[in-house]
Amino acid sequence: MTTTMDRPAAEPAPEPPKKRDRTHWLYIAVIVAVVAGVAVGIAAPGVGKSVGVLGTMFVDLIKMMIAPVIFCTIVLGIGSVRKAATVGKVGGLAFVYFLAMSTFALAIGLVVGNLLHPGTGLNVTDTAGKGAELADKAHEAGGLLDFVQGIIPTSLFSSLTEGSVLQALFIALLVGFALQGLGSAGEPILRGIEHLQKLVFKVLVMILWLAPIGAFGAIANVVGQTGWAAVGQLMALMLGFYLTCAIFVFGVLGSLLRVVSGVSIFKLVRYLAREYLLIVSTSSSESALPRLIAKMEHLGVDRTTVGVVVPTGYSFNLDGTAIYLTMASLFIAGALGDPLSVPEQIGLLVFMIVASKGAAGVTGAGLATLAGGLQAHRPDLLDGVGLIVGIDRFMSEARALTNFSGNAVATLLVGSWTHTIDKGKVNNVLAGNDPFDELTMLDSDHGSRADEPAQAKAPATA
């Protein structure tokens, strides 16, 4: 008679084969496309300009997905927590932090700008006239009240089709709190939105495979338009701006992140390396917004915190734009031989930070805000904006990278302050032990947090 001890141990079931991650080929292709774009722009500027539409089309495809990504993320985050006070606390802390860091970014830009004196002795007579055109564009964005009014969409569903990040955020908050109020009756709707989120991320992954084409078109276009001579003429300003952004990200944000969250900024940058490459190739931080939301959740930050901080930060936490407005204003004043006094600097730049909220969503919002602010405070400097036009595309990359870094750091900081972050998972992910799933952009337990309220109500079983 055989016993349990006599029986051979059952062989463990084989693990299901894992899907091969081929996305590294995508980012190698992006690098090759950028190099090819530079070569085409130099060798055949006319061809480079003509293929610029490819970059525009790719960014438009990414922007098409931002509203549904934000809607699903926020609704699932808020709808799955019981206490609305949690969301209010996260939003309040985030707003105070955004205001403080924007002011700090302005101060750093002022200090570096006054030390470097960019634009001094530069002749700008050949570039006059472009500023008035951009200022008119800024007026189309409206003022602060128009900005607030624009948050309210025409209808509930138009918020997902008009491309406004803040409208999508506003409706998602309303729907999330409504589902929260429904309790168990709202759980089937939450499950449906969870499935919709999986579909949205799958479409997004498909679109990202077009990144090399978009990168080639965007780079070939800008090199074909400016050429190396135009870039070299303003190299000092560009280097100064890049240096200032680097000091802000690795010095200010890095120190704050280390003190508050105990996280190395260098490890965070390495974790987000693919998003940085995508931003550089498209010159738009919006192209990486859906991936930032997914990666912050994977990193261990609660879905509710990510859903509130990241989309709001893309409209209010514009650290790179603040530095850009500061240094560009000082550059134009110096180039025209009429430097700004300290009171003029403070008054002009405070106005620009407020106006930048009204210009959110306007193509070329940085240039438009710069021109509008100069026209309102120092009309005599307006024509100097024409100098910035030629290199704005290159400077916009540093702007976008800094804005993106600021929002990534803000998510970790607010998560630490509100205790909505799993620090153990943060360390594990940044150490490379828990890689991000590039194929689905979702964790295998992505819906577990949304299930918590239902599980909490279920009776314990023996």
C-alpha cells in the first residue's frame, strides 16, 4: 500500500510563456530616425520642411488619446476610494506645491539671466515684426476669467472630444465622485471603465509604434528651417537655458525628492528614459503624459494621487515654461539695448505666469505668452520676439523635459506627503527588479485597488 510519502512529488506546472518585449527596437528606431532627420534637414532643407507634417500628425495622434487616458485614470482612482477627503487633500497639496515651485523656477531664471546677460550687443533689426503676430495669437487665448470659464465643457461628452485636458479632468472628477456616492451600485460602471482603460492603453501602444516616423518628420523640419547658422547665432542663450533647467531638475527637484521621498533623481530619470526620448523627438511633453500616468502607478503611487496630480500639473506646474519666459524676456531686452529693471522683471514675469494658464492648449503657447506679456508691459520690446522664433523649437525641448520632470517629481512628493505611495515598491522598481510592462502599459494587478471597496464589504470566510 502506497502512502502519500511514497508518491513522487508532482512536477510544478510550467509557467506560461511570457510575451517578448520588442519595444526596445522601437526606441532604437526613434534614435535612428532623429539622426536621419538631421541629415535630411541639412542636405535637403526643402525636403525637410515638407515632411514636417509627419511630426505634427504623430503628436496629434498622441493628443487624441490624452483625454480618454485621463478620464479613465481619474474615474477609477476616485471611484475606488471611500473618502472624498483623500482627493481634496491631494489636490490642495498639489496646488500649493505647484505655486511654490513656479515661483522658485522664476527666481532661478532671473538669477541666471542677470548673471549671463543674454542678448547683449546683438542686432535684431532683421527679425523685427514677428512679435506682433504672436501677440495677437496670445490674445486669442483670453484672460484668466476666460480660462476658468473654458474649464466647463459644452456637454458631458464633449470634454472627451474637444482635446482640453482641464475639461476632461473636470468631468472625470464629477463622474468619479458620483460613482463614489453610488457605492456598490456604481461597481459595474467601474468595471466597465476598467475594461475601457485597457482598450485605450492598447490603442496608445499601437500609436507609439509610429514614433520613428513622427520623430523623423519633426527633426527634419526644424533643421531644414533654421540650419546650423541660425542655431549657432543664439547658442549662448540656448546653453544658458539648458544649464538653468538642469540646475533646477537635478539641484532643486533632486534635493527635494531625496529629502522628502528618499528617492534618487538619477534613478527616476533612468526609469523614465524612454519618455524623455519621446519628448525630445516630438518636442512635446504631452506625448509622454499617458505613459507618465501608467509609469507612476507602476512605480507604487496610488492611482488617485496620480490621477489628480499629473493631469493638473500639465496645466499648472510649468516649471520649464517659467524659466523660459524669464530668460527669453531678459534676452530680448538685452538684445535691444534696453535691459529690464528689477521691478519691471518681477511685474512682467508674474503677469506671464498668470497669462500662461490662459494660453494653455494654444499651439506655441510659450511664444504667444511671451509676446502678449511684452506687448502689455513693454511694447518697445515686442519686435525682439522674432529672435526667439528661430530657436524656439530647440528651447521647447528643454521646456518640455523640465515640465515633465517637475510633474514626475511632484507625483512622488505629494504621494509621500499624503502617504499614498508604496515606498517598498518604489525602491524595487527603481532597482530594476520590477520592470514596467511595455506591451500593455498596465500592471497585472492594475484593477486590484478598484476592487478594494468591494472586498472590504465581503464577509470573512474560514
